[in-house]
Amino acid sequence: TWTRTIHYIKADDTEDDNTDNEEVAKSEKKTVTETRTATVNHVTGRVTYGDWKITTGKNKEFEKVKSPEVKGFTADKDVVEKEDVTDDTAKETNVYVTYTADDQKAVINFVDKDGNAIAESVTLNGKSGEIMGVVDKDGKKTLYSTKDMIQQLTNKGYKFVKDDFPTTEKDEIGRASC
């Protein structure tokens, strides 16, 4: 029996070892198994063997597998190619498809009830799955907050209506309205 496991992992720039990286899609494990019969002559002790027959899989190969699409990420391999299995093939093989976060951009608009801009838009850049925020004086990226701009607009006489901008790192990007 030969086993090939395809791991779909998130790129991690800190280590060369892929085994600790976060999975972005479920791993796929496929096996190819061959069997043959052995006949023992109990009088002579002679053993004869039948031909090898594939009992799992269509052929003695691992089939080509298309890498799954993961929103916001790009795979380093679109497909894992088919692989012929021979007696020299390792019994267990691990293949890693590494997904790199795509560049993302969020635009925050401050608008009146009719959708007209009342302050300059704020543009945030980042990568999928990462904080899209501002960099502080220590170089740490933190989640952008609309609180200060809303206060400035309120001080100018605007009545605050709604802010659907995220307040935690797990929320989705929204739009602040005044």
C-alpha cells in the first residue's frame, strides 16, 4: 500500500517546516494498494505467487488533483500532478500546496444620509486574513477606528446615525455613516 496526502496550508514566512502551518482546506489522502495470492504446497513447502492486482485505485498511480480555490489566497500549485507508483515509491508521501494571502484594499467612506461624502475617505491596505489597520509609532498594525472622525463630524454639527465599521479584528469591513 502506498499513501499520498496533499496538505493545503497557509504560507508561513517564519519557518521552512510546513508541518506546523495552518490548513486552509481539508487534506486529501489517497491510497494505492496491490495484493497477490500466495499458495503453499504443504508437502514440499514450496510457495508460489500469483500476479499483483490493484485493489484500490484505477491504475497504479495517484491521480491528478486540482487544488481547491480559497477566497483571498493564491495556491503555489494549481494542480498536484498524477504520480505513477512503482516499487521504489515511498510508502507514504506528503505533498504541500502553499497558499499565500492576496493583497486587499478597504476604503472607508464617511457619508451623509443621502450618501454624499462629508469627509475624506480612508484607504487601508493589507493581506487576506490579516488586520487591515493603521501602523502605530512602534510599527504594530492595529485595527482602524472610525471613532475620532465621527467625533470630528459630530463637532461640526452632523448628527450621528450609524457606524457599521468593524470593532474587532474578526468583523468584516463596513461603512461609517453620519
